[in-house]
Amino acid sequence: MYEWARGAHFFLVLSHAGCSLSVACNPMDNRVLEEIVARELEALGYECVKLEVVGSPRNPIVRLYIDRPGGVSIKHCAQVSRAIGLVLEETDPFPGRYLLEVSSPGNNRPLTKEEHFVRYNGREARVQCVDAGSGKKTYTGLIRSCINGLLELDTADGVHHIRLSDILSANLHGQEYKNLGMYHQFHLLLEWCANRSVLEGYIPMQI
């Protein structure tokens, strides 16, 4: 399936069949998996913005957000999906079938590292963090600084200092993050079989 819509965001979905459920095969720790994937991406000239594993234990989805100088196109997502598909074939991180989604950061770019906050100093961000009273609290404001693991966020109700270790999620907010000045979203579904990705065909669909 091939879809497009307004918004500078690209992603690929890759289906993979891992080891048989009858075989003792323990899922890999997400941090270990991200380190392996990040090394491969760096060798290819990409940044691993974020890697997350969602879905159920029997049907996990690996979401990989990538970036590069000049932005990310659909060709870049295709290149990365094939390369990371091979890495996942070798490491076999999940028992059974799973999906790999390779994506550009999109409009609300995830902020997952100190260097991300430093890079986007002065930009507006939405930050959800641990709160001793309510459990979770969300702040929206301008990034003023991020030094030694401490984020300074200038919000409507004052300046807040948040430890990166307390942040549950953070994204750019209120400004469109554009890749290559393009305004289309693509969705390709590929089937991974015997180390080959096969495009099933495409149907234009307006979202």
C-alpha cells in the first residue's frame, strides 16, 4: 500500500518472521537493541533519534526514527529498512513475527538525548516527566538550556528545571519540522522474506 498526505514525514513498515515460538528465544533488551541499531545507522550516515518497541509481546512493533543532515526522504527510509532488516535477521531480537517501522522524525520530533535539547535550544517543546505528587506532569515551553543532564524550560508559569532522568517523553511542539522542504507522507508496506524485501504494490490513498 502506498499512501501520502500533507506533512513532512516518511516511514516504512517491514514485516519479519523471527524464530519459532516453540524455540526458547528471549526478547532482547530495548537498550541493547537500540545500541546495535544506532551503530549501524551511524556507519550509514544516519542518526538514531529514537527506537521504541510497542505492541504486544506476541506481535511487537519496532519503531525506528532516523535523521540525517539535509533531512530524510523515502529513499533514505528504504535504505535504512533494508540495512536494519539484515541486522535484525542476524540478532533475532524477538521470538516470532514482528514489524519494523522506519520513520523520519515528523512534525513533532522526539527529543531523547541531551544533545537533542542543546541542538533545539530556543525552540518550543512539550515535556512529560515524573512528578512526586501526581505521578506525571506535562510542561510546554521554550528550551533555554540543557547542561549536565538538567533541562531548563521556560513555560507560561515560570522557568522549570527538569532532570533528563525524570523525563518520560519529550517532543518539539508548535513548529513544523520539515524534511527536504517536502509536504508528503508516504507509507509503504514490504514483506521481508529470505533476506529480501518485496513491494506488494501500491494504491494511492488520500488521508
